[in-house]
Amino acid sequence: MARNYSTGEVKRLRRKYEELYAKLRKLDSLADRSYQEITAATAKIAGSGSMELLEAIPVDELNREKKGIRVKALHDAGFHTVADIVKANVHRISAINGISPEGAQAIKQAAAELAQTAQSGTKIRLSADDKNPDSTALVTALCKYKHIRSAVEAASQFRQNYDTVLTQAMTASKPASGGIRWLFTSSAKKNEADAACDALAQILSDTNLAPLNRELEVLRQFTFTTSKDAWDDFSRDSISYINILENIEPDRVGSGDGVYGLPEELAESVADVELDLTGLRCTLRRYQEWGVKYAVAQRRILLGDEMGLGKTVQAIAVMVHLRNKGGTHFAVVCPASVLTNWCREIAKHSDLSVIKVHGNGKEAALQQWLTDGGVAVTTYETTAVFDLADAFRLTMLTVDEAHYIKNPSAQRTGNVKRLCEHAERLLFMTGTALENRVGEMATLINILNLDVSKTIQPMLALSSAPQFREAVAPVYYRRKREDVLTELPELVESMEWCNLQPEEKKVYQEALSESNFMAARRVSWNVDDLSKSSKAQRMLEIIEDAREQDRKVLIFSFFLDTVGKICALLGENAMEPITGSVTPMRRQEIIDEVDKAPAGTALVAQIQSGGTGLNIQSASVVILCEPQLKPSIENQAISRAYRMGQARSVLVYRLLCDDTIDERIMDILAEKQGEFDAFADESKAADDTLELDKAAIADIMQAEQAANGEQRTVNG
């Protein structure tokens, strides 16, 4: 019978297979080596951490269960801690007067058991501020693994699709690889060989191999040079590093609870969800990905994660997944103070189109959304304009700060509930703990799931009991920072973009028309009534969240009049402010008073006076009222709380107004910081180059005046 493939063509196909699988074996070896480096480095750090713990445990603890260990003899010989025993060998211990070789073995065994327990519970913390040899070895190993991971995933997908077929094709095509062998091959085997060659040619085609070859080529060109490269990459993308570590060593990062507290049956249904996050422009932590799967699986939920855990990003990820499954219309309802922030976050972290439905053009924006789809972001008050046709369906409605609709008789509650009737899915969000506000929780759950609402009604008095948590689990999901973030980030920074209201805009434009730079810098704070200030309203929400989470707050502003206005607004919830006129002795007295004050208390300070030389570890939320002209001033202020002795993660909020001088200052400082990072060493002289000079200030004002129809000489 005639051959479809010549001997040379068959040999080339088989050689292509061998060359490809040689590359894959090399990749396997590289991945295995990186994997082993990660586990070895992790074990070393865990061992060092456990040794520190053992150094604090007296040797007397070895005899806690009355094992007959001669503790006094150990003390007399200089063994005072369990760590001393772990470091010593049996021979040295048995040389102690009164301790036999058998006794020494028992002592070592007891110490080893304690060491194992200590090491198994040791969590890994990585910080660019602590580049010790052990953490550097781990970050370096993680960096290598990160850069080969895409190739490993592509290879895994290729093998999953084709390994079996290729193995069979290589065996069946063998007779066609030799001329003499072919002559003595039966017709049936020749047919099989031709079919096998067809399979090899198709699978090993350049088009089919392109994705895998691209990844292998990128990996081939990757040159890893120094540990500095690894730390720099870690600083830019620490989440990827923590995700890799969490996947390889789950007990060393996070809570170690793969289902994050969900009942077993519910956890299984969540785990079965396969996400399509094509178009998401950020990396999710594992607990965040689990939250996204929970929302997809349960359809109508209340996500109550503590502030700082990224509820917004989880909501965006859910919308991306649903869009990829055919969803077209999404809506977000939020307080006016975070409206701009939501729009920015959606645009930054996804390829979803976003439309702000608010202000004078709200009706036109609503019609555009109805026609084009995407994400409509609106406020509680503006929901009144969402007069939708009965048959209209939106894929998902997200309601941020959902406790705003706790009052069933309020107009905004009614408006949001009407909007909920058009939603196929609901995602309510709140960082406020609702376990102690069980009435509010019940109101929200009644909107989300009537069956669950009926189940929990008789149990409301048991809101802290396990059976209540299990009953509410299909609807309400809350993780705390200490439960899921045992590693970095310990410092969480957020830019809170606010939208100017008419009163604020009028005062701001007056400052521009007068070319008054310092007045323009006080944007939002220089209105007569702070109830009209978008920054002030966002500040109050942050303080309320802090109170709910048992946190205290530091508020910094450059301007004395802003400090005074904020103190007047907060009343008894604010301590005596720290300004330039407060003596050093009184400053310390105020700080001591903060230590004893209740959660939600705020200390307001001029950043020049309260931003240096003070230790205020009892506060863990920092609010910066306006951007400073030199980054080090902000960093010093943050360091009042984020320093040795701080027991909690520190949350930093920068209050900024969209389309104002705030945005221009932040852009220029970011540009200067980038130039500094690229060309300068860390020094005071270099830091001084980051400060905005008079020329930069003049440029900022001229650009802002032009944008607002003004053009004057700057009066700083």
C-alpha cells in the first residue's frame, strides 16, 4: 500500500516529539529544584522562628507531665531553656552528673516533641524591611518559581490534553520510521502507523505548539541575577509571592484553613466552582479567590470581610467571571463618599466598562448603561432614578456598605430593594461586624434569602453560637485579618478618592481664581460646613469602621485650621489636638491618654508637629487629610503607628479629591519617586529631590487653572 509519510518525514515528527519532551523534562527538573528550594528555605525560617520560641520556654517545662527529668541538674549544668536542650547532643547531656544515657535520650525526646509542635505552628512573615539571609533565600527561590510558573502551567495543560494520545502515536508510528521494517509490517499496522503519524503531525504542528513554545522561549530568555532582583520584584508584586508560598506551604501562610470556616458540605460546593477571570488585572490572594467562588456558588450573599481584606476587588472579580459567562449589565450602589473610588478601582483592576450614574448627567448615563451594558456605579440617593422595565434583568447588583439599608422604612432602602428585584444575583458588602447587630443582619438576610431568614429568626439570641454561624453560612461570610493574613501586608495603604460636591467645588474654584495654592491644597476642608465636605464624610465612615473593629485613629493635616475643624466635628471622640503650640511634655500626656481611650477615638495632629518623634502604637488607623509635598513627611507620620511594638496591622487612608490639585500632586510625586528609585541611592539629599519646588507648584496651579478656565499668577 502507498505511504502517506516518507521515512524522513516520520523521523522528523518523532524527533520533534523527543526534542519537545526533553525540554519538558528539563522544565520539570527546574520546577522540582525551585520547589525544593522553597520548602528548604521555609523549613529553615520556621526552624529559626521555633527556636526563638523555645528560647523563651524554661527547661522546667520538660517535666510538666512528671516524667522524672532531673531539672535541677540541667540548670546546674547551664541548660536553662528548651532551646539549650535542642542544641545539645545526647552525649553532652548524659555527661551531666546524675543523668544516665537513657535519661539523656528521654530529655532529648521531650525537647524534640516541643520543638516539632513549635515549628508546625510557625508562620512565615516576609518584609522588604527585613532582608536577612533566610528570608532572602526564600524570596529568591519564590522569584525563580514565579518566573517558571507560566511555563509549568502551559506544560501541564499540554500534557493533560495530549500525553496519552502522543504516547500511543509514538508507539504506533514506529514501523513507519524504517524502510525495511515497513516492508514487513501488516496492512492493519500500516494503517495504524499512518493514523498515528497524522496525530503526531496535528498535535506537534507549529500552531498547536505556539502557546507552550512562547512560554518556554520566555523562560529561556529569563536571566535571574541577584537577590536584589528578587526583593525588587517582591516589593512590586508581593501578592504573587505570598500566593505561591501559600500553595506550596499552606500551613505557613494564612489560617491553614483551606475552606476559611465554611461548613463541610457548603465548602465542597464552593470548591467545585471554576472561575474564568480573563480580564481581571490583579492577582487575588487565595482567601479572596475563595470569597469570589463563594459569591458565585451562593448567588445572593452578604460579604462581611473586615476592612483591609479587599472586598472591592472580590466584587470586581465576581463581575469579571460573570461577564465572561455572558453577563452584560452590572450595578454598584455605594455611599457618595466612595463613588469615585469604585469607578477608579473597576477601571484599574479589570477591563469592565464603568459608567458613573450620578450628578447632573445621571439620566443620560443611565440610558447609556441600559443600551451598552457594563458596570453602573451610583449612590443610594440616585437609585431613585433607576426606573427599570419589569422585564429588565441585571446580572448582579453589588451594594456596598449594605448596613445603610438597615432601616426598612427608609426611602433609600425601598429604592435599593426595588433594584434588587431586577437582579439575578446580589452581593451585599459591609466591613462592619454584624454579629452584635443581629437585627441589622436579619434585615439584610431577609432581602437576600427568605429561607435562611426564617431559619435564623428563632436563633437571633444565639448570634455568637456555632449553630447560628452554620445556619447563616449560606448567606453571610466574614473573615478577619488575623484569620487570613498572618504574613504581610502588615501595612495596608489605600487612596480614597472623593467626588467634589457643589459647595466644595465653588470654594475650590475661588481658590484657583485667586491663584492661592495653599487654599487650593485645603480642597474639601475649606467649606464652612463640614457636612458638605466629601473628605470629612469619608473620614467619618473610616472612623466608624475603626470603632467597630476596636481600633483607634490618627488624623494628620498640614493645616492648623483643618485640624481645628475636624476636632470640632468629632467633638468628644477627638483627643486634644497636637499642634506646634503644644509642649513636648503635654504631647506625651496626650499620647498616654490615647492609650487609655476607647476604640474609635481619634487623635488629630498637624503633620509637622505630630508626625515625628512620637510613638502611638495604640492607634492602628492613619488618615492623611491631603497629600504632602514631600513623601518622607507622610512616611514619618505613618511611622508613628507602624513601628516596633505595634500589635496590629496598620491601615493608612489618603483622602483625595478627583480632578483637583490632589491628583496633580500625587502624579508628580509618583513620577519623582520613580526617577529617584531608578537613579538615586537612599539618602537625605536624594529624599530632598522629591519635594515639590516652586516651579513644580507653579506648573500644578497653571494646569489646574487651565482645566477650570482660570489663568492667574500663583500666590503661594
